[in-house]
Amino acid sequence: MMNKHLAVLTVLLLFQILVFGLPEAFQVAPFNVSIVKAYASSADSVHDVAIINAVPSSTETVKGDSITILADARNEGTESETFNVTAYYDGNIIIDAQTVISLEPNTSKTLTFMWNTTYVSFGNHNITVQASVVLGETDTSDNILAANTVKVIMGYPVASFTFSPTNPLTNETVTFDASLSNPKGGILINYMWNFGDGFYANGETVNHNYSQTGTYNISLTVTDSEEANNTGWQTITVSPHPIHNISIISVTPSTNTVFGGQPINITAVIQNNGNINETFNVTIYANTAIIQIQTVSNLTPSSQTTLTFIWNTKVPPGNYTIKAETSIDPEETYAAQTITVHTPLSWYNPLVSLLTGIPPYAWLGISIPIILIALFWLGIIKVEIEKAKDPAEELQDQINSLLQPLTEKDERFIPLQQFLNNLLKENPPPETIEFLQNTFPTIINTLTEPEEKN
């Protein structure tokens, strides 16, 4: 009975499906084509990561210092990848490790590793960077890349040197000494010099000369037995050979005739024709006797200075040649005009000089004639002048006869004699002739009277 009922139900269900279709409750979802496609595409996926670049910041470092290692990791597959990147030295000693997360296909990422060399032995060390193998990766040949070798040294040598002379002249031999240089490990095996003028040398101590003036940069590069090197620098200034050339341009006295004790000025112009600043003495002589010495300080090239010397002329009467001389070049002298020094007028009343401001030695040539003429014109002296055929000539003979013996004994009367002779040659008026005829003998007696008493 049960089988009959199942048979009936089966028939009705088939009818329902044929006429009205499968009820919604019994419908099955259609076949998903995308799943098939995804399954088919998974068979073409590529998993491939690589290290494409690895570079240390230096190929040489001092033990204890840190250097940077830059590495570029790349996803060369078709799927996003997460993987580890590790930096090593000497094959298997880990420097540092980092994780790259979800690196998209055909993209790269730069990683930075810091390597502290405090506990690294001296010598050369090979650096490698390696990416871990991702699931499904078949090409692992590019997962590891060797970087440059890094040398760990005790320290860099010190390049230090001296040179002598420190202020050389052109074509003067200069000695360069690198004995102050020292290694930080091993020994120094090479000294390379660059003198800055296109010339080079090798050695711990070398000589060089410069043919041109100027300032040059000198470099010394030292290398030690560990192949570490270092460079030191200094500058050197080369000067021209000094030219000492001091010229005395002129020496000029304020007067060429004086009476003993009369101070005169002597002006000297000095010029530096050399190429360096000069400090020197200038000496003024009267014949061979030193008048005065003055010092010139730091006279620059091509410049002049003017010096004024004072000579008191307290010397015996006579002719004196003024000469200037420099201490730099004693052969460089300049002789001025000759100065004639007359006997000083020690007998003259100083009160006149004090009142007039005219020194006694000046009064010999001017005071007596002026006084005589002044007295005559003021009417203080009145005399009768005897008529003569040639009064001026006769008076001139009289004056010369009176003065000649005096001038032979005392040259102070020479200017007076010259003045009166010149005056009489100009045909003075009769009153002047008469005045001189009557007063001149008296004046002569007055002038010579102190000498006769003595």
C-alpha cells in the first residue's frame, strides 16, 4: 500500500515539474561560471620576489662606527606578497631583518639596514641581502644579492706635515716634512704630495721650490698597510725677493750763509723705490760730523716722506757740505749745497735782538747802515760834506781804507764793506755821502774800541 502511494506522489511531482516547473523551494542555483574561471586562472598565477639592489653607504669604516645598507626588494610575480628581507655579513651573520607586507605585483620597496661594527672583526666583510621564499615561488635565484665588500679598519691615518721656511721667496728651496703623520693601524707605506703648482712628489720628506709668487694649496695623502688613507691640507704663500731701494730725492737747507749759532732748517725728501715696507734711519752730516738722526717707520713702496732737521751751526767758521745718508743703503747719499758759517757776533747787545726779533748775526749787514741813515734823515746828525771832484768815489776809498785792515783780521766786517760799496756805486744823494763821511770813522772806532781795551 505504501509503495502505491509513493508511486502516485512521484507521478504527480513529475507532472508538476513538466507542466508548471520545479517549485521554488526545490530550485538549485545555476552553475557559477566565475568559480570555474578563477580556478582556471589560479593555474596561471606567478609568485616571485627578488632583491634587485643592495649598496652599503661606505666600503670602508672604522671599527665601532655604523654604516647604512640600502636594499631594494621587488615583487616580480602576479600576486600581492608578504615576505622577509634579511641583511647578512660574511654569509650567515645577521645584520638586521625586516618584513615587507602586501607588496603589490611589479612594485619595489627600499629598505634601510643599520650595521654597527663595534663587535665586527678587522678586515674585509662580504655583505648580502636575501628575501625569503614565498609560497608557490619557483624562481629563487634572485632572492639573494651580494653587495659591495666593506672593510673594517682600526682607524684612518692622520696626514700632518710642516714646511720650512714658512714664508718662502721665489725659487727658494722649501722642505716639506710628513713625520708628524701617523697610522691608526698598521704602518704608513706611502706619502703623496701635491704642491698646488702642477708638481707632485712622494716620500716622507721632500724638497720643492716655487718659481712664481702667490698662494698655493698643498695636499698630503698618506696610506697605511691596511690600505686606509687620509689627506691633509695647508696653504703656503710665496713672496718675491725683497728689493731694498731707498732714494734721497733732495736735501735743502733754509739758507746758504749763516753766522755761528744761527739755527737753520734742513729738509730731506726720502722715497721708497723698493717692493716692501721699510723702516730705517736718515742721518744728516755737515762735512763728516753728524747733525741729527731721524727714523722713518714702515715707509710703503712708491711713497715719500719729508723730514726736517735743525742745525744750530755752533761750529768753527768755514764752508760745510750738507749730506744725507740712509741706514739701509749707506752708499745712497745726497750732497746739498755748501753752507758758509761766519764768526758769530758775540759782542752785540742782545737787547736789540730781543726788542726787534732780529738775531745779532743779521744785524751786522743791516743794522749799522740803517741806523746811520735813520739818524741822518731825522736831523740828529748834521755834518758838512767837503766838496770833491767825485765825492762818492772818494768816500768809497776812505771806507775801504778804514775797513780793509778790519776785514783782514775779522771777517765779520766783510758784509758791511760790501753793503757800503754797493750803496756808493748807486750815486747816492750828497746828503748821504756827507753823512757817511762824518759818521763812519766814529762808528768804526766804536766797533773796534772793545777789542783795543782788551
